[in-house]
Amino acid sequence: MIEKKTDSILGIDIKKIQKIELEILIEFDRICRKHDIRYQLYAGTLIGAIRHKGFIPWDDDIDVSMLREDYHKFLSVVEEELSSEYFFQTHETDPNYINKFAKIRKNRTVFMEKLVEGIDMHHGFYIDIFTFDSVKLDTYKGKYQIWLLRTIDSFFKYRIKTRYETLEDGFEKKKATFKYHLIKILPISKEKVERCVLKIMTMFNDEKTEYVADLANPGEGVLEKFMLRRETLEDSIDWDFEEYKFPVPRAYDEVLTRAYGDYMQPPEVQVSHHNIVKIDLNTKNNKQ
């Protein structure tokens, strides 16, 4: 039996939420097309494009992906090109930002996730920009790269208090709580950790490896499901999405089947998944 899908979040029609996110995507697309920067719709947004020619009806975000080299091109123009209505968010532009991938947020709005509630950072409506780096999983150094990323991630993710507060297993919660307090006293700044992680993520980027992966999400099973052949990210076609056209991988069936299996069959649970605790469609009180 299919569970009733999300049609609103905190009492706000999800279509209004999606409309703002689409607006951000259109601005991102404008910049990329102007400067010949390659990107593709990604993950759930790609499913939405192929299965619904738009958003998955209950989805509450937009994901895009690009090779690191294209991301560098985007970095070189985003400050000049991005409309003042939006904010490009990384740990460099917003020091308390916790993710290893970038976002574009809309100013004067709030779309706050429970995970980052109380953190002094920009909480506006957003799209996620995932960057793919070279991997060599069939080599010793390649396996070591992933081990390092997973080890660092398993430790430093608990610098966010809500990550251990929501754990149900007593032993795991105690371990996570210990990590949280240990991180507080370690003489290692967040900036140093971010620089170290970026260096590890890009350690093979001087090579044109066959495969690339989203190393911001190195979890076991997750990384492998979303790993792509480099040529997949280099070969796009335009596809209908909410009456606009955006690039998707020509090999979309291969990409989605690997990640989701029978992606054309909607899941039984049709609900949004970001645990949103506060929404404001247009406020002047949001950090900019």
C-alpha cells in the first residue's frame, strides 16, 4: 500500500517550495550555459526529470552534479555572475556551513533543516551542487583515499550536536557524544579539517581516471552506487523539467538503474526527507 505522499511541509504547499528551488536552478543554469560549464541533474532530481518531467511530486530539493574541473570554472565566475538575490554557500563563504559540497541559496528566505537548527549560517532555500572527483578503487592508494575520507567523516560529523542527540542506540550515542566533546577540545580548526579533506578528495585529479565519484558522501554503499564513468558526466542531453530544459546524462538509464534499481516504479513511502523545521518564503531577517 502506497503511503500518502507529501503535499505540504509545515503547512506550506510543496509546489510553492519547488517553485523557489526551480528559480534557483534557472539562475544556476543561466550561468553555466553562458560560460560553457558542464553539469547535469542528479539523484532524485534526475529521477523526477525522467519519470515526471519535473519534480518528484513529494521531493523538497534539487541536486545537480559536475566534474571538479567544471566546478572550478563555476567558482571563477560565480561571484561576478550570481544575482544578488542568491548566495553561493561553501565553508569558505559561510564559515559555519557543515557540508563538503556547495549550495546556492535564496536570500530573504528560510528553509531550515533540523540537523543544522541553531547553527549561525545561511538557511535559505537552496539547490545542492555535488562535485565529482577521480577515484581509483582498484588500487591500494585508491582504497586508502576512501578509507581516509570515511574515517574523517565518521569522526568529525559529530561536531554537529543534533547528529548524536538523535541516535537511538545507547552505546552508539555514548561514542558519538564522546567524539563531540573531544572535537571541542582538539587543537584542530574546522578550516584545517576542510583543507585536509579537499586535498584527499582531489588527490587523483591530475589523472583522467575512468571513474569519478561524489566524495563528499563517502559512505559505504552510497559512494559505489553513485560512482560514474567520467564520460557519463561529459555526455549530456537536454531534458524537459517543469516546462524548461536542463542537461541530464545521455546514459541516464544506466545511472539511475545502478543507483536505484527500478527507478520508474514510485516507492511505497512518498514523503520528503529533509526534516524541515522552519520555512519562510520571504523574510528580511535571514542571514545574507
